[in-house]
Amino acid sequence: MMRVGMYYSNSDVRVEEMPIPQIGPGELLVRVEACGICGSDCMEWYRINKVPLVLGHEIGGEIVEVGQGVRQYKAGDRISASHHVPCNTCHYCLAGHQTVCDTLRQTHFDPGGFAEYLRLPAINVDRGVYLLPDEVSFEEATFIEPLACVLRGQRLARIQLGLSVLVMGSGMAGLLHIHLARVTGATPIIATDIVDYRLMQALQFGADWTFSANEDIPTRLQEINDGKLVDVVIICTGVTTAFAQALQSVKRGGTVLFFAPINQGVTMPFSVNDIFWRNEITLISSYAGDRADHVWALELIRSHRVAVKEMITHRLPLAQAQSGFQLVACAKESMKVIIEPQR
């Protein structure tokens, strides 16, 4: 038997017991050493009809058992892994959209990262395992998946040297976007939030300017950016008002990246003429990351070009998973919250 953090709601995560998964041919059994709590783990509206379940997809761990036919990995290997992996043969995959593949949406860990052990199905072993270099710790490995998502989003938004960037929402995803944009050479980088603690973190990890999201953002941008709006806006918050602010903050020919999900059923009205006809504004979305994004994220972490360890604010044992979920859901004075199932 093993302990798991069983999710019922953001305010009800219970430590329960369940059997250690049995692996089959091509599969791996992994002892989970660290698992980050993602903001998406706290989307109650998305989980409510699926509970109880064991969440957790940002993992670092060690292989303890190898299924028949597995040659590339062995017991004792330190790894991270993708919980969703594509088929690599469908129309979407062949068109470069692996993250919207039907297979990707059906694959997952067994049971999840908030458990002492998990089973990696053969398809995940085949195309979603990443060996950790000695210099990458288990807790740093929990950033591979979220950083891969950010890499894909910024690639689609074509962020590059010299472009001005506004990141709306300075939580964990926003912080990674700010930091990566700084590494890429974007300038200036502006961040918004309603929590002072998060704005201070944004400055620490690369923002040139920070504003309260309650301010007149377009006016403030023009004050500090030579009368101009910004080239790229990245929406990292599900707050509805941010979407209108984003459309008012991007310059002609610019791009708005919809990175964060929003509550179910929310729609957004906007002027088609103002956005598309004369101003050539591009609206794009991004979901997850493909294998190349994960590999590149691992290298950025290994080389310390992206300083993820400094973003960790809480390391909690499995018995305190409930407290961890509350920290992330409340979105106040915390950044990265990591659960250590072996504690």
C-alpha cells in the first residue's frame, strides 16, 4: 500500500491509502520525490465532476521497477515525465499541433504525482520520460513541465529580442513568462497583479516595471514606453477584466497570448473592426508543451539560465497537501508550492 493525496476540493485533500500500481510490459514504476502544485490543479469547476482523484503532473522521481521490454531506462534512474503525450501520427501532430492531439488528452499518470508511487504507461515511457542530469534536483525537475508550457506559448507569440512584453498576472505561470522573456531579451517587460508580494517577485525575476492591475494599464504603459503600447500581451490570469485590458494594451500589429484558462462559460465581447480590420492584432492561445519544449526546458534549468529553484516558497510533506492547495488557491504570499510524498 501507499499514501496518496486524494483531491475532493481545494479545501478537502485527504491522505488516503491505495495499492501501489502494478506495472506491465513497457511500463515504469516511479517513486515520486517531488511534485509541484499547478494552478490548474486548483480549478474546482474543471474537477468537480471527476472527484475523488489523485492530481499532480509536475514530477521528479526515481525509477524503482522496469517493465518487460524497456531497454532505455533502469531502476535507479532519476527522471521527470510528461503526463500527457501525443500519438505523433494524427492530423494535428503532423501539422505541429501535438498538444491538441486526441491521444494527448486521454493519456495520464496512474494515479498522479501526489502519491508515493505512480505507474507510467508504455506510451508515456516511449515519448515522455526525461533523464535528469546530476545537477538537476528533484524539486527543480518539477518545473520542467510548466516551463515547457511557457516555452511553447512564447514561441507561438514570437517573443524575441527587443520586443516589449506585458504579463498580466504574476503568479507562478506569470513569473516563468517574465523570467523567460528576460532571458530571450525582450524589453521592456511589464507585469501586473493585485498582490504586492507577487509584484515584488516579478521585479526580482526580470520585470522592468510593475503596476497594480487596478490601475489604468494602457495609460501607464504609454507613460513608461515612450507613448507606446506593447508588442505582446500575455494573459496569465483568469480574471475577466484582464482580457479587456489586454486588448487595450497591445499596439497595432501586436499579439495577445491567451495563456490562462478562465471559468467555464465566460465569453468576451470585443470590436472586430478595432482588433482585426485596421490594427492587425493577432489573438492566439497556447496549451501544454510538446517533447521538444520539455527537452529545452530541462536544458534551461540544467544550465541555470532559468533560475527555478529561487521560485520555490514552500516544500511540504504529503500530510500537508491540503495546506499546499490552499496556498495556491488563495494566490497570496506564495509562489511555487512543492509536495514531497516521501516525507
